[in-house]
Amino acid sequence: MYVEQGCVELRSDTFTKPTPAMREAMAAAEVGDDVWGEDPTVNALEAECAALFGKEAGLFVPSGSMGNEVCIKAQTSPGEEIVVGHDSHVVDAEVGAPATISQVMLHPLRWERGVFDPADLAGAIKAPSRFFTHTALLCLENTHQAGGGAVVPVDVFRGMSAVARERGVRVHLDGARIFNAAAAAGLDVRDYAAEVDTLSFCFSKGLGAPVGSMVLGDAQTVARARRVRKMLGGGMRQAGVIAAAARVALETGPGRLTEDHVNARRLADGIASFWPEAVDPAAVETNIVYLDTGERSAAEIAAALDAQAVKVGALGPRLIRCVTHKDVDAAGIERAVDAFRAVRG
């Protein structure tokens, strides 16, 4: 949690430190060679997650980006097309991996806070043709990071998936923060998982583990994904050491995510009280707060906050992102609000 003399880290929820329970579990983990399928801690984690989400099989991978990319490659062939949100993580934050690794065409379709217009989505899906590329996969994202951690309502999510499935197109969910979405919506993660063929989620974001993500889907697709993981160098041998921490995160993380959501709203409300044009608190649904710095430089504001031991992310010339997590409590939020007030002047 926040320490009075320490830094208030708001750049990302990936900055969390392992808890004592995680470190103890890592030290005591029973391990084997996971590439050979013989790490009991990894195997248990994969089975536990598959059951939790109502899927046939799971695959432990190092990162969320790898999780997305093994799912894309396992469900497409070179030259096919995938439909993705125009500002999705797959498009903006995976270093061109779909084109490089899977050799697929991207159809970036405009959406709003993770939601496609159904007619636009239907029109974007291309049927098989001897002359043209066709759509093999639809990629969804929940929560929608670029939308400020927006939660896609489950009925809307179900409708987007149905548009694809009715046209013979498989659906993948980048569910890096799916537990945040479920907590905010008052749902079970299964409610979203039931609508997709594959999904990935991160242990190392809101759940607070030091590393790791999980891929879930039907057994045949996950078997292909396992082969792709090896191709990409993701075979981690005695990975039970980190899977043990992920298991603790899975047990302890989901139940406390609403605290992060409350703190994010507290941060937004506090800043809006003296800088209302920078942030709309009503748009804050989970643990991400975006600020529009207007005529002021986001980088300069971030540097000024850093001088007060408050770290935020300057993601553009006029855009700042703050992400709440388990290592920043209400006292840390108040300190961050005070620092923003001083920088705002």
C-alpha cells in the first residue's frame, strides 16, 4: 500500500509489487518442465482458470501481448483479415505483431469505448472469396483501455459476438482486465467468456501478480496456441515459480478490484474539483483515468508531478493516464490530488 514517504505510482497497474503471500508461494512452488507439460503448478493454474471461465483448456503465457498473438495465429492463416477496434491494444500496443507473426491483414474499424456499431461491424466482415481476403477473426477488448477502462455491457458484447458468429467468424477477447469489467458490471467472468472462442487475461495488471497471462479456449485451439507459444519463445520451463504467484493473485485479486475503481473515481472527482475541463469523472468506470491537459504539455505536467513523487503516464502531447491498483490506497490518492492541484496552480 501507499507509504507516506514513498512514490505514488499511477503510471500503470503493472507496477505492483508481489505480496508476501505471493513470494512465499513462489518459494514453495512445486515445479517441473512446463514445455514438456510436467509443471504441476502451471497445470493446476491452467485447469483452474479453464474451469473458472467455462472453457475447455488454458495456456499460461508470459504476457498479455503474447496471449493475444498466439490466439490470433492459432485461428488465422496468412493473408486472412481480422477486424479490430481502431484504437485497440492489438493495433496500438503490440508492435505490429499481427502482421509480423501471423501475416494477417488488419481491418481497424472505428468503435466507441470498445463498442462497434452493429451495422458497421456487419459491413466490415468479408465472406470467403477466390479474389479477395476474407475475415477470419473478430477481436474485442474489455475493459477498453484507450476508452479509459470502459466496460462493454454484456448485452452489447453478446450482440457484437453474434454478428461475427452468424457469419462464420471466430471471436477473440483481449480481456487483459476482464476481472475489472466483471467487477464493475456485477457479473461473473463466464458471462463474457461464453460469447467468445478464445480470450486472454493478465495476472500482472489489476490482479497484482509480478508476471503472466492466461489464454483460454477450446482444447483444439489451445493446443495450436501452445505450439505457437513455443515458436515465439514463450516456453518457460520451471514456470511454476511464477504460476504460483499468479494463483495467489487469482485468489486474492478479483475481490478487491472495486477498491481500485473507487480510488480512480476519487482521483477523478478530486482533480475535477479544480480542473474540470481536464477530466469527466462520469466516464471513469474502472481503474483508469485519462486527463486532457488542454494547452499545457502532458510531459511537462508529468515531470512536475514526478518531482513531487507522483508518477503518471504522459501518453500524448496533451494526454495523461493514471491507473489505480492495489499498491495505492486512499491516502496515496489524496496525495496525488494535492500534487495535481499544486501543478495546476
